[in-house]
Amino acid sequence: MAAIHAEANFSELLQKPKDTVARMQGAVRKGIRLHRRGEEDLYLTTASKIEEAAQTVDSMTRMFVALIKNGPDAMHMLTQAVPEAFPWVRFLPQEARREFVAEFLETARAASDLGAVAPLASFIAAWKSTAEVYVDPDLAAQLRQRTEDDLGPVEFTD
């Protein structure tokens, strides 16, 4: 049985490019994870696989946007179903869940138009942080305290 995706060291790609690409082609997902020493791993795949993934995200986004335009029942059902995909959403108040779903779809549509997933990943990380505040009363109290200082830009973390 072929692996979902192959794995290799980056140096293997440099030393034996044809063999490494052949391993990628033999994997189910037609991709290979390239491990780099001291650096983030890379993922190599074919252009057609990336285009298929982008087209799938775009199609799903358009379907969900069309679904919620059908009426409040669809939005209600989607809001009730979203904790299956994002379990941490259960910690958000009901109104915040609806806000998350609406903004998620808007962000997904905008990101799809750009052909980039990074805005959606940042969006999800920000809402996940919001859910963490709802489950931690001490953190919520700290965040509600007034401060006279400018604390500078906020960086997102995973």
C-alpha cells in the first residue's frame, strides 16, 4: 500500500531529484514532505494537485455562502454543526458562534479569491484564542483590566 505522502530529507531531493520525485508520484496524495535540518519542513507536490485543492476550497466556500443565503434555518443549522469541525467553538456564546460562522465564510471566500489560505488560518487562530479567553476567567479578568501603556502589536500564535 502506498503512503499517503512520501517523506525524504531535503538533501535527497538535491542529490537524487528524479528518484525523490518518483517517490512523490508513487504516494497517494502525490506529495512528499521534505525534512530540513533546523528549518521548517517543505511539502512538494504537482501544480495540478495544488490547483485541485484551491478549486475544492473555492467550490466548498461558494456552496456554504449560497446555503446561508437561503435563509436563517441554514445559518442556524450551520452554527449548530460547526462544533463538529472546530470543537473549541463550543466555548463561545451562541451569538459569537453565529458571528464566527458568518466571518469564517466571508474570510474563506476572500481568501479563495486571493488563492491564499493564510488569511483563513490566521482567522481561525484568532477565534480559537477568543474561545480560550471564554474558558479561562483569570485570563478574561486580566484582559479586562485598564492599562495606560501601549503594549505594541499583537502577534498570533498557534
